[in-house]
Amino acid sequence: MAEEPEPTLIGERIEVCELDRARLSLMNPALVEEKREARTADESAKPFIELTMKEGIETVWDRFEMQQPECKYCAAGISCARCAMGPCRIIPPHRVRGVCGADADLIVARNLLDQIATGAAAHSDHGREIVLTLLGIGNGKVNDYVVTDRDKLHRIAAEFGVETNALNEREVARELALRMLEEYGTVKDALQFTGRAPPATRQIWETAGISPRGIDREVVDAMHRVQMGVAADYASTLLHGLRTSLSDGWGGSMMATEISDVLFGTPSPNESLVNLGVVKRECVNISLHGHNPMLSEMIVKASADPEMTALARKVGAEGINLVGLCCTGNELLMRKGIPNAGNHFNQELAITTGALEAMVVDYQCIFPSLPRTASCYHTHIITTSPKAKIPGTYYFEFEPETAFRTAKAIVKMAVENFPNRNPDRVFIPVEPVKVVTGFSVEAMRAALGGSFRPLIDQIASGTIRGAVGIVGCNNPKVKHDFGHVTLSKELIRRDILCVETGCAAIASGKAGLLQPSAASLAGPGLRGVCESLGIPPVLHMGSCVDNARILHLAAELGNALNVPIHRLPIAGAAPEWYSQKAVSIGAYFVASGVFTVLGVMPKITGSPSVVSLLTEGLRGVVHASFAVEPDPLRAADLIAGQIERKRADLGI
Ligand code: SF4
Ligand code: MSK
């Protein structure tokens, strides 16, 4: 019998002292109310934000205030700390070059390329871990995971040229995994999934010299260019950013999405609940936060183990309640109907319910401050990835080969923490909201009767004017959820279908837009279509790697019409983005031909040349560009205008 995995404490236990809390606490009711209203548009979050201010529990908004005023050189992208001759800042008229001679254009372009490469690496490395698990299954070394969608395994294997007829399931898994791993360091100079894009879009990439050659290769190439003394031309530096982002969208992210479907099931519409009200007073509550479904899916399995449910009853709980957060929450929501406690800015607030026995995380978008928040309660923060060790947390190294055993040990630790809860501090004053999620490309095709033709016909007739992918995060520069929800409402009102991922999708869920009844908020055309199909006007398509589903959908529509993606009446938006991953997503949307509006200004304003290339010049290269518009209603105007221009060009 193998020993039960034991956690290690990373660093020392963190205790936020009462003095710190007293310093932060705000008892002026008028000020508390003013700040609460300024911080969020998420009604269900407001009582928790109020609580944090009264009790002096530090949140992202407090830290944002403490960081003001921001450095104007960093905000404009014209500071550089890339080498030991610096740091350097561009301060005209006298300091117009760094020590090495780099000007504002180059410093801004290098910084942006660095961000794109970081985001692409994060998504693609997540994809690699999923594919390695498939390889482990194929090699017979991983037994805790199984192939759930066998048809999809065979379909994707065929797409990758695997002769599946003579192979058993494990052999197909192995062959496909090996071919996918080859995409990371390939010598064939092309990524398989780019073959899904319409031929004319691929031709644009060829002509521009931005067809992605290999996932790791483009990231390494990017890192090489930002080394001092390599890239010196801002335009070619930015073009390589597009190439790197394409290796994410049509490479690492697409593989993460497709193989997650193979392993855990391809999503189809299902009902669930969202917001902090999904935490249950009478249960052991475990929140799953991060991105990779390998961890969260195994915790789901371990929580259902009779030994664990019996243990939960033994400690006085009615059962074990799992709640998702951020993108791993999106993965669970759309595949398993596991309720979701909220998006990025709900992560600290989830702890303030006082009823969370554990928050289990893997990587990406996890505030390093969580152990500080948790120290105000009994909550354990449990980390699992060697890439994301957080001081003050309990760490279990999570490996596919021993996944179930580790997941069970994590669940046990959470259950055993239930008696440490202080019932007087449990605070769950909100009711959850219903959502319908799980609109994978396959589910949409099936809902439309087996082909996208009916959707194309509705767009061609003008009943639906077009479609917009709304993606991305929360950012304290924007009132929490306000950008997402205002933009989504305004677009559906104008008969524009919204497809959403990540924290944008959860924001819409909390605001009630992921329910079929939200069709009443849509314009008459979109409302009619939604009512006849029984679907919401805002479709939840998954997590942030699942933006690859949006690319796939765009490719399906382009191929059906025999036009490149840039000619479709579609657009992208990231109203509250913060992450480097979002920079990569925005870049691969634009590089794929999708006009994309950002709600937060990237750090580029220090170079008018870079601003001009990204907002105008790229149209001459990839037939699409970025726009930046913080006001979501004005962003809706820009998007609607773009969609009408595309319609006119198509003659519809
Ligand atoms: Fe300064 Fe150039 Fe070094 Fe950047 S790379 S820190 S601009 S010397
Ligand atoms: S979790 S990348 S805050 S969408 Fe994917 Fe949300 Fe953005 Fe993280």
C-alpha cells in the first residue's frame, strides 16, 4: 500500500496581524458605500467587498489604490530593465535613447513582444501538460485518467494523419500525443491545426511571413529577439509577436482545448449556478482555482469517493461542495455543471464567505496574496504545481501518474479542516444565478442540426448582424464586470450574438445573460433565433485556452462561405483584460483577421509608431487591427460599425 501523500508548507505560515487589519479597516459608512459601488458592478460581490473594508481584509482594490500614482514611463511602455546597463527610461527631449541606443519604438515593441511570448508560453505549456497526460495513457503509465470522448480522439488523430484503423485506443492516444508534442519543437515548420483556417487566411500569414512554425520555437525566437542587441526594428519585432501568438491560438491553446475534450468530454449545453452564493453553509466547501482541468477533474472524482463523503459526514458536514473559480472553474462548469463562485476578482472574496475549507490551485491568475487573505479565516490554500509554489501555502506535488491519490489527500485535508470553521464568521448573503453553459463548436453544430448553414443564413438575412468574441479578465482600472456586462448587453440589443470565454463569460453569467430568458434583452432578430433554439444570446464557450474554440468557429464559418476570416462580420473584445495571456489572445485574434477592441490601454503609448501600426498599419498586413476604447458603449459602436462594413463588403 503506497503511503498517503503529505503536504509540505512552503516557507512559513503567513499571519496578517491585527494592526495591519486595523489600519485597513474603513468604518465610515458613506466611504464604504462609495468604494463598494466604485469597485464592482457584480451585485453579488458587493456585500463581500463591504465586509473586507469593514474588517480590514486587504483586496486587489486596496493594493491598486496603494500603487497609485503609477509610473508614467512604465505605463507608456518606455522603461526598460532588460540588461545590466539599465534600467533606462525615455524622457524627451534629452533622454531619447537607452544606454544601448534603443529608442522608444524599440523599447515599446520589445516589451510588447515579451508580454505576448509570456502569454503564449503559459497557454501552450498548459496544453503540453494535457498532451503529456494523453501520452501517459498511451504508454500505459497513467491510469487515473481515461479517454472520455473516443470519437473526438479518432477525429483529431485522423486530422494529424494517424492511421487509426489498425490501432487500439491506447495506441491511437500514443500516436496522437507524440505528433502533438512534435508541434512544440517541430522541424516541419508548420502547425497542424493551422490547416483548419481558410486557405486565404493561411495565404495572408504566408505572405506576411507569420505562419507559425513551432510553438516552442516562436517563443524562443521571441526571447532571442528581446535580448539586448538583437531586435532593433520595431515593426519586425511586432510582426514576430503576431507569429508567436498564432502558435498559441492555433497551436498550444487549441491542443489544450481539444485534448481536454478527449480526456474529460466535449462540452454540451448544461445548467448550473454562478456567484459567491454557490458556497454552502452546511457543506465542506472546496474551491478549485486556476486553469488546468487535470487537477480539478481529479478533485471532482476524489470528492465523490465514498470514503471522503463518509468522512465529511463524520466531521458534521452534509457533504462536499465543489465550486469553481476563474478558468478551471469554467472548464468544470461547462463539462460537469459544477457551480462557479466567480471570476478573477471574486477569488479573494470567496475566502471571506468564511465557509471555504480549502482553495486548491494550479497556476495562472492566482493572487500571491491569497495566503494573507486566508490567514484571516480557517481556509487552507493548497498549491499543486512546481511552477506555482506560493509561500504560506500547503503544497502537494500533483503528477498524472498519482493524480487520484494526491487528489484524495487534498480532499481529506479540506474535510478535516471543517471543524476549524468559525460558524459565527460564515457570511453568504447572496443567492446564486442560473446559467446555461457548454457551447463547444461541436455542441453548436449539433444544436443547429449538424451544420453551421442555419447560423450563416440568419447572419446573411440580417436577422443576426454578426458575432463577437468577448474574452478576458478583470482589471482594477475598470469597475469589476462593468465592461463585460455593459458591452454584452449593448451588443445583443443590436442583434449581435456574443460568444464568451474566461472571466468575461462568468461576468455575463452573474448578470443573468447566460440564461435563455436573457433573450428578452436582445434585439428582435437575435431574440427570435434564441427563443426558437432555446439558447441564451450570450454563449459560454469555456476558459481562456478555449478562445481556440472561437478561432475554430470563425474558421468553420469562413470555410463554409469560402472566404478568409477577415471578411466575416465578426469582432473580438477584451473589455477588462489584465494578463499577458490576454495580450497573446488579442494578438492572435487580430493576426487571424478579427478586429479587436481593448478596454484597457496596453503599455504602448510611448511610441506613436507602435500605436499607429497596431491600430491602423496591421490592416495592410492581416486585414485587421486593434482599437482601444474604455467606454463599453463606444466600443459597441466601433464593433457594430465594423460588422456593418464587413456585411456591406460581402454584399449581405
Ligand atoms: Fe537600457 Fe538597452 Fe539595457 Fe534596455 S536593453 S536596459 S534600453 S541598455
Ligand atoms: S482566468 S487570464 S483572469 S480570463 Fe483564465 Fe480570467 Fe483572464 Fe485569468
